[in-house]
Amino acid sequence: MSMLTPPGMGGKYRITGDKYPRMRRPSGRRRIVLAAVAALAAFGLIGWGTLQLIDVFTGGDEASAAAPAKDCAKRQPERKAAARKAGPLPEPRRITVNVFNATPREGLAKETADALKKRGFAVAKFDNATKAYDKKVKGPGIVLGPRSALDTALPVLATQLTGAEKRTDGRRSGTVDLILGAGFKGLAKEKDAAEALAALAKPSPAPSGPSSGDGKNC
């Protein structure tokens, strides 16, 4: 029995010969790899912490504020293109108007209809407003017509009433309505209406400053 064989062990556990297996230390390459991974992780954490501190002291919202500005810049050409797409506006004599009185004041529809006739509009009829609008219009009035008139007859008619609200419905005819509301104090002065109509015929480029409307400011 070899001297390497532990006492009481033999058989397959018997160690013969005069050599014994050498126990080698683990390879240094593995330790190098592990150290490199740990170093990279440490550098990553340090870098992330540095960025967080920069955001805190310099205002991290600057980047988020720049994004809406870029979106606004992208929309400017679209707005200008939309302004250029506006076609020729119809003359007042080519616009047929119905005048409806949604207020308790009597004779207001006829009085306004006569004034529009003098300004060149074709008036079809005047009457009290329907139940859908009677005593429910708080502003000066509403100009109402088909969707096709949104950029043509409706804005022309709206120049005659300062603060008029433009709406569309599903009608098929080209006739538009002027519904007088509780805030109505009379049509705009003829001079002011003429200036508004001239400005409407030659729209200026869309402003690039802040504005409200679709929920996003530009």
C-alpha cells in the first residue's frame, strides 16, 4: 500500500505509485474578467449618478421643453401652407343669409336683416330662432352653415358681427344662418366690417408665438 493511501482505505480508493496530483491555483484570467466587469458596473453607476446630479442643478426640464419647441417649428410650414390654400372669398351678394333671433327682444331679426341687405347680402328670411338655439346663445351670435362654407361664406358673414362664433351642420344647401344671441348689440360698423373683410381676403402668415386652441401651445 502506498503511503498516500489513507489508513483503512483500499481497493478502488488505493493510491499507488510515487506521484500525486498537483492542486493548481485557479487561472488568473477569470479573476481579470471578473474585475473588469465589476469596474464597468462601477463606472456605469458613477456616470448615471453624475447625470442625475446635472439634471438636478441645471434643470432637467430644458430638454423636455425643447421637444415642444421642435414640434411647433415643424408645424409652422403646415400653418403657412394652410393659409395659402384659402381660395377666393365669395362676395356678400353671393351669400344667402337667414337671420334668426334667439333673444327675447322683438323685431331684432328684421332690423338686422334689413341692415345686411344694405351691406349687399342676399337675405332669404328672418324669424325667431328654433328651440335648439332660442335663449341659449350667450354671445353676440352664431354664424351657421354647411361645412363647405367654413372657409368661405361663414367667415365673410362673421366680419359683420364682432365676436360671432362659427359653426357647421349637415345641411346640403349653401344658405347660411346668422343667429343673434344675448350679447348682440348690433352689427359691426360698416368701416370695421370692410377692414375685416379686406384682411380676410389677404390673410397674413400664421403667428409663431404662443397660442391656445388644440391643447398644445406653440
